[in-house]
Amino acid sequence: MSSTLGSSIGKKLLMSLSGLFLIMFLVVHLTVNSFLLIPDGGEFFNAGAHFMATTPAIRLIEPLLAIGFLVHILWGVKLTIENRRARGNARYASGKKTTGVTWASQNMLVLGITVGAFLVLHIAQFWVKMKLTGDPLLDHTTISIGGVETEVENAYALVNTTFSYLWIVVVYVIGAIGLAIHLSHGFWSAFQTIGFSNEIWRKRLTVLGNIFAWLMGLGFSLIAVLQYFFYQG
Amino acid sequence: MENTINIKLKVWRQAGPKAKGRFETFELKNISTDSSFLEMLDILNEQLINKGEEPVAFDHDCREGICGMCSLYINGRPHGPDDDVTTCQLHMRKFKDGQTITIEPWRSAGFPVIKDLIVDRGAFDKIIAAGGYVSVNTGGVPDANALPIPKPNADEAMDAASCIGCGACVAACKNGSAMLFVSAKVSQLALLPQGKVEGARRAKNMVAKMDELGFGNCTNTGACEVECPKGISLANIARLNREFLSAKAQD
Ligand code: HEM
Ligand code: SF4
Ligand code: FES
């Protein structure tokens, strides 16, 4: 087993599986975020956040998510370092004129670091406040979940206030676009890595991957932008 | 009517593996646009020899695109500006009068320079050797239809088998990865009944040797496929991943 994961293809397998796992997480995350756009003063979003915070199965997934990120980041850096060594120090004086190679595919680490930097801010702004330090904005509010009056944290107030700052919205849009470009290569690449691709599926996966990537990127961006412009006050 | 061009060459010169290399420039006059790139280099070397200077060392053999011996990174691309050809098949009509042509060796840690434009591609031979033997049943000649092979499989195997081991894929790769080459060598046998018995072992050993020799990890950029003179497809890399991972899963 160690020789499998230690091999070049094995290391790529870890990148691919962790990447696909993070992709599934993104789908759930964007779905919950889309509740922010329901104009009900945040009731539905708070119910969603409450569900995410209290359901045992989801709390179990949280550490798994942290591991997924850690594996993806550590191996991503490791692979990139190894690949630079394999390439060697000598550069081509006449440059690289190979056509048809996407920019994203050549800059996955830079794009990943963009997403990672955003992630640090994101975790500090929400996860830390909701799980560790607390925040006055999170003061409990009562909503009705399926007819039952329930007291929940006012996550909506925290998100809404955070998105009232222009610089935060700008950083979110940059992070989301970085993610979209990362996934415009990452999506199909993950399937290629596990061997699920051929002449026909490659075309399908690249089209699907681009649609998915920009759905995620524009989805996350749009929610932040709309919150800033139309959901304040 | 014969057209001729005058060109300026910027050629990588390096006395030996450890020596420090540098570019040297040469002017060539009246080069026929009908000549091949290697013939142009022959003309250069003849002039150098007549002047009592050291000729430029470069690899070549068949000069018809089948042996994989010629290499050269020309004006930013392996095998030069034309698509789907080797350097020996590249014609001088692809260049303009007065153009400067930069010629460099393959650059990758797995392919160290031996002299001038010649690099050591022995690593590819070691990977092939690691693949081991293929069992073929002996005895009488089998009937033509005794071993049916679906036409699409036969075609894909033949396409994979057209890899000539030139190393352009490695030269083009930002990761110094040899995956396109290895995937072609595994695919040409993976699709056929011959050599099925050794299939799992072959995939594991060739990948292990490729890693051991320090080639990089493929990130699916696809530069290799664009620069491969034989149009070897990235689909072969997906197949190699499948073959390798399922071989490991069986252990
Ligand atoms: C939600 C966040 C992220 C998602 C959904 C994601 C997804 C993916 C996917 C699917 C791949 C393709 C894997 C493959 O080729 O088999 C990939 C590759 C990569 N990711 Fe991420 N990623 C994320 C964040 C990051 C971060 C924070 C980094 C930080 C360093 C990073 C670095 C990389 C690198 C370097 C690669 C290329 C590795 C390779 O192809 O060998 N990613 N990512
Ligand atoms: S895969 Fe193509 S570029 Fe690579 S060695 Fe074979 S023929 Fe040359
Ligand atoms: S010399 Fe044989 S392929 Fe070019």
C-alpha cells in the first residue's frame, strides 16, 4: 500500500480523491449559501446553518474535511516541488511556444494558494467566531423550523454584516474566481488521474468541468456581491 | 524553382556533461528551402570541418521519422515549428529568410546533456527493460481468426505502438514527466491478448522505474500530446493510471 501511495500515480490519486471530496463539499456549501438570497430576513439560512451545526453526521464530516484540505495542500506542494526538481534548472532560451495548453493547468499551485489564502480569512471570519470565540452578532434568535419554535444562532446577521464591507466582498470574488480557474483544470484532471477518461470522455469532462467551475466561482461571488448591494439595512 | 534563404543560427554548445554550456551563433547562406532541418545542420558542420572547427554534435539516424533518434528544441518547440513531425521531417521552408533559429537540447533532469545538442535518453531504455518480457505461445501458426481482436482495440494499440521514444513529451513537460511515453508503451500491449499475462507486472515495474529515474508527476497539462510527433493521445495516460491502480489493487 505504501508503495502505491508513494508512487507518482499514487500521489496523484491522493490529489484527485481529496480534490473530488472538496468538490462535493463545495456543492453542499454553495447550496446552503444560496439560502442567503431568500428574502426572509435570514430565517431559512439560519435554519440551514443550525442543521449543519447540530446534525451528528455532519459534525463527523468536519474533521474529515480538515484532513481533506490538509492532504490536498500538503501533497499539492510536495508534487510541485518534486516536479520542479524533475524538470531541472535549465530553462529554454527560446521560451515555450507550445499551443493549446491551458494556463490553469500550468499554474495549479498558484491558484491553490489563492484559494488557500482566501480560506484563512474565511475561516477566521466565520468558523472561528461560530465555533470558538463567539460574536455579539450571533446572539440567539428564534425561528420556526417545521412549525416548532427553535432558538438558534443568528448566523445570518454575522454573514450579512461581514458582506457589508466592500473589501471583504472583493476578496471573496477574487477567491471564488481563483477557485473557478483551479477547477476549470482540476475537475477533468481528477477524473483523468483515477483513469476515468478516454478520447470521448475527455471532451465531456472538460466541458462539464468548465460549467461546474464557473457555476461555483460565479455562484459564490454573486452571493457576496448581492448581499453587499441588496441585502443591507 | 528552387528557393533559398539566409539564416542565423543560435546553437547550444557544451563540451561535455559537466562543462558549462553557451550559445554560439552562425550565419548560413543560400540554404535551399527544400532541404530538411538536419541537412541544413550537415551543411553547417561541413563548413565548420572545412574551417578546422569542432562540428555541432546532434542525434540522428533514420532521417525518415521512424527511429526517434533526432531531437532538438527549435524556436520554443520540441522538433520545431511544424506539427506532428520529427526534426528530420522538418523542412527549411518552415523558416523565413533572415530568421534567427535557436537550437537547444531537450531540457529535463531525466535527460542530461552529453555534448552540444545530444542528451542521454538511456532512461527510456531502462523503463522499457523494466517492462520485461511478453509471453508468446509457440507451436504451429495459429489460425487468423483464432485470437479475435476488436478493430477499435487493434487501432488503439497500433496508435500507441507508433511512439518512437523520441522524448519530445518529456522535453515539453513543465513537470519533466515521462507519462506519455510510458503510457504508450503500456497501452500498446494492454489492449491485446498477447502479453496479457504480464500486464499487471509490466504497468507496476515500468511506473516504478520511471519514478526511480526521477521523472516528474503528471498533472495532465497536455503539452506532451501537442508536441508528440506521433500524436500519442492523453487517453493512454488515463489507461496507464487504470492499469497501474488496478494492478496495485490486486496485490
Ligand atoms: C475548495 C478548494 C479546492 C478544490 C475543490 C480543489 C480541487 C482540485 C482538484 C479536483 C484537483 C485535480 C487533481 C488531479 O489532477 O488529480 C486539484 C489539483 C491541485 N490543487 Fe486543488 N483544490 C482546492 C484547493 C487547493 C488548495 C488550497 C491548494 C493549495 C496549495 C491546492 C493545490 C492544488 C495543486 C498544486 C493541484 C495540482 C496537483 C496535480 O495535479 O498534481 N488546491 N485541486
Ligand atoms: S510519446 Fe510521442 S513524444 Fe513521447 S517519446 Fe513517444 S513519440 Fe516521442
Ligand atoms: S532521425 Fe529517425 S526519427 Fe528523426
